[in-house]
Amino acid sequence: MSIEVKVPQLPESVSDATLLSWHKRAGDTVVRDENLVDLETDKVVLEVPAPASGILKEIRIADGTTVTSGEILAVLEEGDVADAPAVVAEAPKSTEEPAAEQAAKATVEGSREAAHKLSPAVRHLLEEHDLESSIIEGTGKDGRLTKADVMGYLKTSEAENVTPETADILAVGEAVTARNDRRVPMTRLRARIAERLIEAQQTAAMLTTFNEVDLTEVMALRTRHKEAFEKEHGARLGFMSFFVRAAVEALKKFPAVNASIEGKDIIYHDYQDIGIAVSSDRGLLVPILRDAGEMNFAEIERTIADFGRKAKESSISIEELTGGTFTITNGGIFGSMMSTPILNPPQSAILGMHAIQQRPVAIDGEITIRPMMYLAVTYDHRIIDGKEAVQFLVAIKQVLEDPGRLLLQI
């Protein structure tokens, strides 16, 4: 029986997708739930699994084509097949197969079995460099292969294969091609980021206010309890959970910072869905901590760590990227000292964290060295007054400089 493989129903916020790459060709045997093709939206990469086992009879849409929900991608002829494509081999010369051939077959079978578990980004990289996943050790969850594992393998292999003679040749080659131009189309995600940045600048009256925070108390608290915290909760105690909790308390005091504009109305949100900006190979992603005000430190840290892993594996879902009432971005992990973050529409404010540096400050009339961080809040002046923005940032500063306020809720 013939089965049509269609584009899955896309969320309301996503109008279409780009067919990124097929992992099978017409005539190939496929197994039910095996990934056939990757579709790139302006938020995530979606996998389209085989609806049944059988033969991929026909591919109707080529790589790079824009597709919409329900569009037919291919036709699958359903039928009973083995869990993996059959390996064609000559008749054995003896009744027992040599151990080397058995090992080779086991490797092939293992690589095929694991292929559908790879993220789109990892699979694309393996295909680009003609590599088998079985030769690279995975460091992800349950031994899963990550993009960092593949890049590390390529870097190591490249270094091992460069001799003094080939190094000279490579140097000459680099000199010859140094002025080459490369035209590369924007990914859907990068194009969407560009659109939203321009949209924010054209539709909002953005201003940024700055302050600095002394993280002595937070660092001391973290040092005292990080080992016990990790042992108890199975999560690393980072700085982000302190900033999320501080932001939640400040948002409760200044609801306009947590609001958004819709037409001529202001929508006040009685909950705090905080977006955490995460860098990925495809660009900046902002997954959402739902009801952050109801989350404890351990839940925040575990969720953020999970976001980071999914960003590397390109497995963050559209639902995890949708919504949000406020955003936190941490340029400090890249060494940024100070910046003016841009709003994430339709949100009205975004908090920028920066690098922690030991700096001399005046405390009680004396100069002392403290771990200091510059903070920035960019806000939409249409609904947030300068006074509110400054007081909001001061509220965050007060909580971080005296974390006991979180316990007492003051």
C-alpha cells in the first residue's frame, strides 16, 4: 500500500519551512520512525519520520524548497522489511564467516541502528565529511553523539595528518585563496533573527539604563553550598538561577516591565515566563522558562542546562521557543564588559548580564577589591518610564547583593 509522507502541521506562528536535506533516496529501504528528511523553520529544525516500514518509492520535493503544512514530500510503499537495509554479500567460501567480516558487519549494523538517533546538525556534519558515527565517541546524554564531538574529531584528525611538508603546501594554498569570496544563503533562523532585530528598532522606543552589582555575597553563598547543592539536586549551581530569581522579584514589583503592547492596549502578565538567550551553531535561540516565579533554584538550573544541551543538538522544540514575557541574555560568557541588548518583541524589556571582574570599589569609605558586574536593562519607553526602569534594575541589584532578600521576599 502506498503512503504519502507529508509536511507535519506547523504551529500557527510558523507559516512555512525549508526542506533542508533528505537522508534517504528513492528506492531506499526505510524503517518506521526513521528520520527521512529535515525541515528548517525560522525557529527549529523538524524531523519527518517514516510513517511505516517499506520502500521510499518517490521523492517529490527537492532540497532547498519552501514547503507548507500538509504538502506531500514523498511516497512510501509499505511492506515488511528488516530493521535495517539488507547487506548484499557474496556467498561465503566456508561455513564460518571470518571474524573480521563479522566485526565489519556488526559495525555497519550498529551505525545504521544509531543513525536515526542523531540530531539533524550532527547528521549533516557526518554526511558532509563522509564519516561514520560509530568511529566517534559520543559525550552527550546516554552516549549520544553531539556536534562538538564531531568537530573535535575533525580537528584532531586534521592536526594528526599535517606534516611539515603538507604544512608548507597548505600555507601556500591559503595565500593563493586568501581573497576568495563565498556567498552563503542565510539560514531561516538567521534571517528571522535579522527581521526581528529590525522590527524591534522600528517599532519600539528603546532606551537602556545601566548599573553595577557587587556579587560578593552571591559568590560566597555559591561557594559554600555548590557541592551540597549538586549532590542533592543533581544540577550545577550557577549564577543564572540567582539572576532569574532576582528578576522574578523585580518583575513582581514593576509589572510594566513584564507587560507588552497589543494595538492600543497594554497587556499585563500575572506570571513570569522568562526567556534565556542561548547561543547555538545556527544562531541565537531564546527558550522559555515557563512560570519561572514558581521554580526553585534546582529546577531553574536543570532546565537551563537542558536548554543548552538541546541547543547544541538542534533539538529544541517550537513550543519551548514560543512566548515569554521577559528575557535575560548573558554576554559575559563571551567576555562582554558592557552592551545594550535589543528587545525581543513583543516583550518590553530585556536584562543584559556581563563579565564578572575584580575591580576596586569604595566600601564604607575604604577602597577594596570586589567581583563586579555591569548590568543593562533595555526597555520600551512607550510603556515603561525611566524611573521604573532604573528602580527595576536597582531592585535586581539589591537582591543580588543581599541574597537573603529572596528567602524573606523583601
